Amino acid sequence: MILKEHTTEQKLRGAYYTPLLLAEKIAEYFKDDFSLKTMFEPSCGDGVFFDALINKNLIQRFSQLYGIEIEKNEAKKLESRFLEYKNVKIQNTDFFDFYKNNYSLARYDLILGNPPYIRYQYLTEAQRLEMSEILTSHKMKSNKLINTWVAFLVACVHLLSENGKIAFVIPAEILQVAYAEDLRSYLSENLANITLLTFNDLVFPDIEQEIVVLIGKKKSVEKGIRIVEFKNLDDLNISKIKSTEFQPLANTHEKWTKYFTSKAETDLISEIRNDSRFQKLSDCALINVGVTTGNNKYFSVDKTTAEKYDLEEISFPLIGRSSHANSVYFTHSDWEKNVKNDKAAFLVSFPDKPFDSYSKKQKEYIKLGEEKKFNSGYKCSIRGKWYQIPSIWIPDAFFLRRNNLYPKFVLNCCNAISTDTMHRIKFNNNVEPEKIILSYYNSISFAFSELCGRSYGGGVLEILPGEAGNIYIPNLDSIPIEKVRDILRQVDEIVRKNNNIEDALNLVDSEILVKDIGIEKSVCENFRNIWKKLQKRRLSRGQ
């Protein structure tokens, strides 16, 4: 985390100005809408949206253009620059204050903006209170994860006239992160015909922040949403946007990443969700985060360290990283290979007994941790004995939390444990573990892994426990266990040899989904395309 005293003034104000080309494209999108008479910009910055309207010969079309800028010097510059335009008014104030004083009266036909991206901890107490009031007044939760742009967007949607339109440049987080669930629901309820423009290349070269342009209309007979993808700003084409079909927009907390699929694909996904031959992973297993050690480097050790400090007898076999999981069956032999390769393959678990009863070497290791101040870390410091890890239990399987090509689902065959780099899986009592593991390695479930997870910079796919639980898998209860084991061993061999994972998907699709469950081959092919399309988009962002 960047502390406030180490943060630039620009970052504290969230001031990352919109490229003129993007502002002009947004202005161009509205050029044929002659119903727009009033325009509002809640955080003018350098006035790029006014410049865009001027450059596109649109500024005289509006009877009033109203802009707000919190920085006094910036506001003065804007007043001077736009002095000749009598319909432009710039006010130097905080938008939250403006909204508080005008929310019941002010309404605008068009609102354009790039709201400031300011984290909660950088706000004044007054701003925090005002932001909280904006969110809670619109039936949304307020918490310390929420950034200012969320409150700006909510308030500005409220400030739209009856048929008003909005275009905001905002972080792509809106598509998928949990804290934006309420926001997605709010926008689904209050906007219609939502358009989201996404870009493969970074629009703001100075920051590693993927953005989207959200375009919305206040009212419409039917609600719809569309996502239009572009490589970069030069590729942005207005005709492509307007020729892209809308999909029905559901008023739910669901991630909007699902709308990267076509309407036909979205319908197919809904069919699987309602197909009795499929179930959620959470229906047959408990999914929990891996062991939270408080300091993985200290508690995860290699054989040399374990021998030096007499830790082997108080350690669990550890599968500590995704690179340690190169198979579907994680066996004792696999663990021994990690040990021989000097990987941190031991999780130290000091038993609950008096300090004096530990061996001399074990005491030395505890004291070493204290010398390095590992005991002062938050998670260690709140324990009764900082070196004793709570909540250790042996899982039946592991599901990788952060992934590159695809998330691995690994069967625990050697009583191993994992840190929080992986999720722990405990199957229900009536479940055959190998059937659940195999049921995941197919095109349909792989597509759901991309739909349920979230992607970050570098193209990494992260799946949290609740998201992993929403992955749909086929029910293999009726499949003979002998056949399941035979196919799963073949999948295991493909993974071990680092062969193309699609070889495994081909095998399970044809032998299980098509032959035994009765899924049409074309359905498998369509889901394979969904998976590859979403995976390709995610990976391309990391290049």
C-alpha cells in the first residue's frame, strides 16, 4: 500500500486526465442526439471534455454546460480558457458538497466525466461521510474498499434528467470486483442500454490501470447491455459501437464479464445453470482458503532448514505454490520430488505445548523469527503464541487461487497441506473425490472458471472460494468409478507431461459429457470457444 506521505499530489487527487482523442470519440458518440440541451462535468480537470465538444463543433448546441473543479488554480484556468463561451460555467467546489446542496434540484441531459480515483484512506473525514451518505441514500453499502469514482458515478446517474445520458471513464474493476456488486445492481436498476467500451492496450500509459468507458441512458422500454472491445483508442469506431447488439440486462449482482459473450452464448450458459445434469462445485464440497500462516516465508521451509532446526517432525507435507502442483494426483512421490528440488515443501506447525518442551533447535527457530520481527506482523501478533498456526486441517483436494492458462484441481493423496496460495477442498461425505476432480476437466467447467473468476494486471486469473463454488460441473454419480479412474489417470498424464490441456478436455468432453451424460457435441464446442475467447482476452492484457 502506498502511504499518503509517499504519494504524489496527483495521486491524492486521483487526477489522471483523459486523453483528448478519447474525449473526442465520446463527444462524437452523442453528435446525432439533438435532445441534449444541458451538459455537466463533475470533475473538469484540464477541461478535456469541453475541448472535445468544441473540436467537434457541438458546444454551441447546449444551452448550458456546467463544470466543477475542486482545485482552485485549475478552475481559474478553465474559466479563462472558456470565457468566450457564454453557455459554459465553471465552479470551484468539491463535487460531494455540490451534490449535497443540489441533488434535489439539478438535472442534466448529458453528463461526461473521468471521476477521480481516490482510495478511502486518502479522503478527509468530511469526504468519507459525504461519500457514505451518497451510497447509503441509494441503498448501497459503504465500506473502506470503495473508491471515490463509485460515489461520483452513483451521484451523477441520480443527476440525470428523465431521458438523460452519461459517459464515464472508470476502472475496469466495475466488471468483476466484489465491492462493485451494489454498483452493478444500482446501474442495472437505474440505467438502460448500458454500453461498455473496453481496450486491450492501456489508455493511461502512466498507470497500470485498465479502464472502460461506461455509456448509459436513464430510461428505455427494454433494458440492455453490450460490451464492445477495441485494441486501443485509434481502433475506437463509433459505427462499430452502434452496430453491436444489446443483450438483456438482468438486475443482479453478477459480474458483467459474462457479457463479453454473445447473446447466444449467454443463453447457453443459462441453460447449463438450469440443467439438472450439472451442479455447482459448492454443492458437493466445502471450499476454504488455504492455511493463513501470517508469514509464508518463515513457516514454509525447505529440507535443509527443516533439518537444521529439527522441524521435520512438527511439519506437514506442503504444496506451497502453483509450480509445486504439476499433476492431478498429488502423491507422496510428487512431494518427495519437490523436497529433492529444494522447494519449500514443509509447513512448520508448532504443537500447542509449553515453550520449554520444544527441542533446542526448535527454540532457536522461534527466536530467529523474533529476531527478524516476524512475530510483530499483524496475523502473528494477534495469536496467543505467535508461532502457532491456527485452523490446520487436511483437505481432500486443492484448487489453485491464482492461475495463468487455467486453474488446476488437484487431488490430495499424501495428507499435504497448502498455504493461502491455494484453496482447501473438503468433499461431502457422500462424494467420490475422483469423480468430482474429473468432472472439472471439461470445456463447460473451464468456461465457468473464466466466467466466475476475475482477471488482474499481467493476465492472471484469480478465483476466490465463493467464486470457485459457482463453477458448474457435470454430475458423474452414474458413471462407473473404474471408467472415471481410467480417464482421470489419462488427464493426470497430460498434466504431468505439460501437454496441451485441450487434449484432456477433448477426452473428457467426448467420453463423459457426450457419451455418458448426453451433452451434444456442439454444446461442448461452443463452451470451448467461450473458454478460449475469455482466456485469450485475459492473457492478452498481460502481454
